[in-house]
Amino acid sequence: MPSHIRTLACAKVYTIGPLGALLSSKKNSTSSTSLRPVDWSCLAWLDLQQLKSVLYVSFGSVAVVTAEQLLEFWYGIVNSGKPFLWVMRPDSIIGERQIPEELMLATKERGCMVDWSPQEEVLAHPSVGGFLTHSGWNSTLEAITAGVPMLCWPYFADQQVNSRYVDAVWKFGLDMKDTCDRLIIEKMVRDLMEDRKDEI
């Protein structure tokens, strides 16, 4: 294949990247190329948290969850006892949201929720110690570049393969497969951020 590519009448191609590591060297900016409005206030919230203590939660720009799945994730995350930053798009929930008061109170105590975040900056923040993700390729690459271990809940397409690679091949996180149970989520968050943090 490479010899065939060389015979094509086109300019040489030099691949570069990932470029996420350059984030720490560039000046912080509130400009964005995101298609969604970014809530930059979450960075100020992260500044108040301890080193590698925060679980960052984002299922990307397409994945959706049912109201029941939302509650399972929310209880599991809250019951893990970890502070969390959660990107919850307004269009990401199927069904009516009825959030119990205890979840709202726990979120006010140790959580921050935004509609959309500056993900590369969040992952590069020193207080972020884990990433609960849908395992999309961009998110996977950004987390690896930032050195943030992942808890993968793949939604569709390449995310299944990405998730398996993160866990079984690259040893850079844990694969939840299609599990959506609050007790398992709580345990896996703790495994990622406490028990196995030095292994991953």
C-alpha cells in the first residue's frame, strides 16, 4: 500500500498530531471552534478542586440516554463520593427527567453540570483524575493525550472497539461495555480513581 501511495501524483503528506499536548503551552482563550455554546465557568470550578480528584463525565455530541439510564449513572457517580463535572446536553435525555431531591443536593455539594464544556482544556486541568466517556475517537485521543484514564461506556459504531482497546490493549482505563447499573458504576468509578489509579 505505501508504495502505491508514493506513485500517486500528489504532494507528500506528513501526518502530525495529536496536538492536544500543545494546550498547556498556549494562552488560555475563551474562543472556541465548537458547534455548541461552551460554558467556560466549569474551569473556575475545577480550579477549586483537589489534584486528580474530579471525575469528568461526557457522552459526546450525539449519544443519548434514557431517563432510567440517567438516574443509574447519576446515583452511581454521586455514591462514588468523587467530585464530578458532568456535561449534560439538553438533547441527551430520552424521556422526562424527574430527579430525586437527594441527587440534586449531592450535586450541589460536589458536582458541576454544564450543557457543553471546553473538553481539551478540562482534560488538561490538573484536578481531573478520570473521564467517564462514550469512547468516541476524539474523546479517546484527547484523554490519552492529557493522560486521563477513562471509564468507557460505548454508545455505537467505533466506540465499542475504542472502549475495548482502552481497557484490554492500551490498559488506559476500564470498559463498562453496556452496563448501566448504579452499583457497578459506583464501583468502577472508585476502581478507576482509587484502587487502580497507579496501574492505569
